[in-house]
Amino acid sequence: MKNILKLATVAVLAVPAMAMAQTGGLPVVETGVTIGTGLAVIGAGLAVFGAGKGIGQIGGSAMESIARQPEAAGPIAQNMIIAAALIEGAALFAIVVAFLKA
């Protein structure tokens, strides 16, 4: 695993250096991407990160609750699924809004 991470790091660092060597300086690319687009993408990423963290906490807490009280596994699982769906819906809404603003 460490070797794969080292290889990926070298590739990420080497590609821009090779591009600059070929063009004789910093590459200039006109893409029409603005700062607002970048901020929208960052916002979408934060929404996904927050949703993943929230769903992970719900799942962990549900497993702990089921381990403490196995006879209540059914209602706990149902409530967990409902809460996870609500979080996922809110995250999807945040992503759509972020990309519409871009």
C-alpha cells in the first residue's frame, strides 16, 4: 500500500513539471473556469464529506445500540435508514445548488 501511495505522489508531482518543461514555463490554459466554479465544487465536496460523516455516525451508533439491546434491532434499523435517507437527500440538494451556482 505504501508503494502505491509513493508512486501516486511521484506521478502527481511529476506531471506538472513535465508540462512546464515542454512549454518552457507555466502552462496557460483558457478554460472559462472562474473562482465561483471552484468554490461551488469545494462546497459540493464539503456537502458530500458532511453527509458521509453523518451517515457513518448514525451507522456506528445504531450498531452500538443493537449490540446493547438486540431485541430492538428492527426499530433501530428502520430509524437509522430513515435518518440516513434524510441526510443523503439534504446532501444531494446541497450538491445540486452548488453546481447550479457554478
